[in-house]
Amino acid sequence: GGGGGGVTQTGTSDPLTGLADRPEFMRVGVQRSEHGPPEAQVGLILADLHRFSTINHAVGFAAGDALLRDTAGRLVAVAPGALVARLGPDEFGVLVEGLDVAHVAEIAAEIQAECGRAFGAMDASLASLSLVTIGIATARCEEGVAVLLERAETALGAAKGRGGMCVETFDPTRHGAIVERKGLELELFGAGARGELRLHHQPIVDLNTSAVVGFEALVRWDRPGHGLIPPGSFIEAAEECGAIVALGEWVLEDACRQALVWNQPRSTSPSIMMSVNVSACQLRSPRFVDSVATILAAVGIEPQVILLEITETALNTDTDAMVDALGDLKDLGVLLAIDDFGTGYSSLSQLRRLPVDVVKIDRAFVSGVASDSEEWAMAVAIVNMATSLGKRTLAEGIETAAQLAHLRSLGCELGQGFLFSPPRPADEAWQSLEPGRGPDPCGAGLSQNAHRSETT
């Protein structure tokens, strides 16, 4: 190892490692920037312990503390003339002066190599997790330490985006995009409470009768200054920053209220099903099942009207826990669907374990079902597998009459896509339920280009 804790270098220190803490790092950084020549270079290396929480839980917090102290000693040894600080739970900063970015990168490489050597506190099986992820940046003294820190954090974020355990240098061409992403994430929190979210609804059709039997609720965000933006532009960000839980609860409640409105005047007709997408992050949340139960009770909707869609790839991680969560949802009385089926390599044995009612065939297989023999074979296999297990099948992304004819011939029960209707606001979607106003099997006059350019 590289010795114990680092030597306290400044006025206030981190009690665990003896390094400067974040306030002291900023104070000294500002002082050095103000007293240095305006054009002189200051470099910053941010080193983040890769998957430190995993290490903490695997070998215990005492070993984790030892790892932090050992890392601090190694950083001081590699950069003896630098200001070394502990800036966060598992993040260190190394401030160096008078070096250009190439020399700063050399120090970063030495740090990565030093931290790649075995730690005495670590179990051998976790050695690969003890590496660091590094972001580096330089600035002129006159630009200040705050600018330098922001640039290094941008570079560190880029390194984490590559999977970690690597070194990234600040790239000004990517800075604007990252700042925009952070702004988007901040705005996402409370978007539902501020009345900025909207639901559009795409009809789900019985392929044999062409009757509308349900709708999929698809969220849009009326982001101030940007207009109405589709889910593909913000759902991933919502998942990464944690806003997806509150956003998902808003979507489910609004969809349930709309389903109640549509089903009240149809007491003598089959119920209109409402399909709602569920993120893997929501499903992993310990409060998710309770929140679904609370929303169903508050709205007063019959649970069997609600179809919750979970992507197949989400179910392939921690399968036992996911099966338990799905079982708890089934106990509430809701319907369940596997979305994007065929993209996550589910086996027949996995499908048998899952208490789902509907298997949705991914649009990737639907698009070529009328022209590609391999995609046709995949669609046939999925329908046969699902049918043999007593589950209904739903094809998404139907755009042409030829696709519809082939899906009917192989026995697929349900479908949705631009052939019938794009997603529309609730008042417009309601027209699909009025007598004589059902979905147009010829595509409602949309061109094939219009079909493909629209996204749900």
C-alpha cells in the first residue's frame, strides 16, 4: 500500500483521511488562483473510486474506510507537491500548478496505475473494483478554481459515461451538452406538479375485429421554452437523476383517471384497457407496489382495467427480485405485459416464471414481418411461445396493411401502430371509441414516411 492517511495540508481537514476537505480545497484554490500570474495554468485531477458502494457492502465499511485512507496516501505519494483533497464520499481532487494538460494527464496516468495495484484492505475478488475513474482539466489562474472544478467534473462525468475505470480530459465541445443535460434533469423534478406533463393515447386494436380494446398512455413534457417533447428526449435522464419515480406516479394516476372517464359511460360494453409503461427504476423501488395500490384506490378504478408494461431487458436483471415484484403487482389485480419482447433474450423457462398476461412483440420484428423471413420466423416463435403459455400477444409498430395481414395469419391477437392511429390527446383519441369512428385499417391517410417519422 501507499501508507496510511495523508498529512493534513491545510487549515481544515477530512477526519478520515487527513486530507483537505472540500471547503478548504476551495479556499486554498481561490487563494492560489488570485495570487498566481493570470495566464499561468492550474490543473485539476478528479479521481472517483469505481463502484465504491459495492465495495462497502461487499467487504464492510471498516474495509471501505481503510481503502479511502490507503487511496489518500497513494495520491499524496504520486503528487507530493500538489494540494490533495477529499471532495466527496468517494471522490478525491489533486490540484497542480504550472503544468499544461499533457503533464496533468501524465500524473493522472500515474494515479490510475498506482490505484490499480492491490489494496491490503480488499478481498482479491474485488480487486477489479478498486480502480479509479478520472476526469482532468486545466484553466488559467484568472479563470478561477470554480471554473476549473466545473470542467473537471464534466470530464469525470464523461469518463463515468464510458463505463468508468478510465481517464477523460475536459472537452469544451461537450461542455454545453452536459450543462444542458444537468438543466434538463433539474427541470424534470416537479414537472408533474407544475402541470407540464401531458398524456397522449395510442389505441390498442383487436386484430380480428378491428375494435379498439384499449389505449397505451404515452407521456410528453411541455418543457418551458422548448415546446412539447417526446419521452425519448427525457425518460433516460429522468431515470438517471431519480425523477422517474415521481414522474411515473403522475403518469399512472393521470392514466387511471382517464381510464375511469372512458369506462364510466360503457358499463354495458367490454372495459377499455389502459396500458402504462413502468421503468425498471420504478419496479426496483421498495415503495412502488404500495404507490400503485394507493393510486388505484384514490382514483377508484378497477385494477383489471390497468395494464402495466415492463421492458424485457429490465426483467433480465435480478430476475428473482423482479418476479417477486411482479407477483405483488398481480396480487393487486392489475394486468401485466412484457414490452419489447424478443430484444432481451428471454428463454421459455423465464417466460413461464413471469406472471404476465400479455407479451408485446417488439417493433423490430414487426417491421420486417411481411418481407424478411428471419423476422417472420421470430414473430411466429414469439406468438407460439406466448400462446402455449396462455398469454395474449400484442404487436407494436404496425405501419402497413401487409404487416397487419401477416400478423393476423400467424394468430397475433392485438396490435397498435400508425396504421391505426398515432398517439393523440385524450379528447382526440376518444373519437376512436365513437360508433363509425374506429381506426382506419388503411392508415387514416398517413403516408409511409409519416408513419416512420413519428415516434411514440
